[in-house]
Amino acid sequence: MKRLIRRLSRVGDSSGCHATSKGAVAEGHVPVHVGEEMERFEVRTELLALPPFVELLRRAAQEYGYNQRGVLRIPCPVPIFRTLIGSLSDSADPSAARDLALSLPGVDGDDRHQP
């Protein structure tokens, strides 16, 4: 997991997260495809190390493995991802964002890795 975060973090640091079309990625952002519809987003690299996003990365590793090629895929419904990223970007209540990430369907509480 740390390898994946480090690899994605090399892109840089900036602000903003938004849906994008294919093309150049803004400096300090990492492109991700979200949900079954594979909607493309650019996520600020500093968000990658926050616990709610780490949970999404852990789920991506469980579902797709660590050897994904191309754009990182995140197994999360797009509306929930938008809410999660919005709450992380606002920094209003990081615990609410973590609770949202942990409440996503598809992962039992027993297989979560404790820090």
C-alpha cells in the first residue's frame, strides 16, 4: 500500500479535485477512474495519505491488485466518491469522511487491516 501511495504521490502537490476528460493531468494531481462507469477524476496528491483515501486505496488493491496499469481504478460509487473528496477537501470533519469510506459496501469489517 505504501508503495502505491509513494508512486502516486510523485506527481506533485496542488489543490482541487474534479472530473476530467482524458489528457494532461494538472500539476499536483493524480488521475483516477471511479465506479463502474469509470468516471475520471483528478485528485490532489496530499489527499492520498489521509485515512479515508487510504481506505479507498486498500479496497482498490483488494479488488484490482497492486499491479494496475494506467489510471488507478477506485471501487466506489461516483456520488459517494464526490461526497468523500468534498469532505476531505473542506477539512471540516475528517472523521465523517473516514466513516463514509468505511461504510462503503463490499468489504467486511473482519478483513480491514489495523494500523
